Amino acid sequence: MKSASLPALVFCLFLLAPPPAKAEPCAACAGLDGFVPPDTIDADLYLMVGKAKRSDKVRSVEIQEARGVVKTGLKPAFPGELSCPGIDTEGWAINYTGKRPWPARHKGVDIPQPRGTPIRAIADGTVIAVFENDGNRKGIEIALRHTPEQTGLPFWTYSQYTHLTEMPALAIGDAVRMGAEIGKTGNSGKMGRNIRRDALHFAVLFSEAPSWSNDGRVFVPADGFFMDPVAFYRTEGPYVSAELAQLPSSDKSVPVAYLKTDGTVVPADARRIWPYPCK
Ligand SMILES: [Zn+2]
């Protein structure tokens, strides 16, 4: 009897092989407080955080504006006798259309610092995302989730730090204390032919829902909004950008709690601090 040809045999083995296991996008996320599978988060929220195909970019900016990415006029206020790393020209919600080959907004603030400067956790929290972001603009990224108990704010908040110079030593699920080093300042993240300056891109998101996800490429709070990162330091509401924009100019200067280089927190009972110490 003639034996089966080799191609036929390979084909039979292919049919017998079990289907490849579905890749778990964030295996380490599964047991964390509030984590829900990526496909349970509304598609608009992925567009909000910037996971958008070229054809979705206009819609993505519309969602970002509806969910907080609009200018507020807030400014951080630091004590005059100290030198605190501040936001440069790359402020909150500025229009990046023209800087990009598609419509875009700046969904955070940039704080320049020398390469390697430690970045500090702005509140107690848990690491929910660490991305290498190879080939995209954000570069190396870490994100923390903060519960209302940890910040004293009446919702869940998420802090995002990008352009790190190297992969952070922390892993998803690690608990961090306010002021702990979470990574080092750098300029990672592709910018076409231009070389990015060394700076932290710092962003804050918030949600009244505790659930969030991480699909292996982005983290997404369920029904989340972006917040002007300066608003995170306000001691009372509003926190919604459209409402902040309406405040009288006398309320636009926000005293920011901070760490001193000797490790003391000012004011001592602060639960939210600036991501770099003041000298
Ligand atoms: Zn930025």
C-alpha cells in the first residue's frame, strides 16, 4: 500500500494540532483591583487614550475634547524661594495638529529635566501599565492607579509618565508609595527626524467607576476622562476641564504640594505631590 505523501501528512498534523492559545494581553493585570477584560471597555475610550487608526484621528480628538482635553488656564504655584521643575511651552491641551500628520491634542504636560533624573510617584498607587512603546511617540511608559482613599479625591485617578530613558524597575501589580522613584527621565519615543528634549510627559485620567483595563498596548479607565494634571492638586472641585475653564482668574493658580530634596513633603499631610522634588 502506498504511504501518504509528506504534504498530506503535514496537513493532517496541522488539523490535529490544538489552536494556538489566545495571547493574554496583561496576564499580570488579571488579579488586580478593578481590572476588567480589554473588550469590556467602550471603543470610544480607546480612541480617547489615542489608540486610533489614521481614519479615526478626527473622531479621536472629538472624544478627547468631550472628555477633558481642553485648556483650563490653570497654573501650578510653587513657593518663590524654591526651584521647582515646571511645565515648559508644551502645556495642557495645546493643539498638536500641524505638529503631527493628523489632528491631535497634547493630552498632558511636559516637564523638562536632565536625563536620568528620578521621576516620583505623585500619590500612593499600584502599577497598572509598563510599556516599551517601541516605535511610537510615547516611548517608555509607566502608569499608576490611585484609589480615592490614596489621594483623598472622590474618584479613581490614573497617572501616566512617558519618554522614560529606560524600562522601569517596577512591574505591573507593584504597590508604590507617594514620592517613590518610578522611573528615570529621558527622551524615548519616536519623533520623525527630530530629537526629543529630555522631559517627562505627565498625564492624569480619572473615573467615577473603579474598573480599568490594559490590552498590552494601552491602559484605559472605564468611562474615564482626562484631567489637566495641575487640577489634580486642587483641594476641591471642580476637576472637569470645561468647568475649570470658567473659574475666575484668581482661582487659576493652584498651590501644588511637593517633595523637598531632603525627602520631606510640604505640606506634611499632602497625599498628592509634584512628580519632581523642589530644591
Ligand atoms: Zn507631552
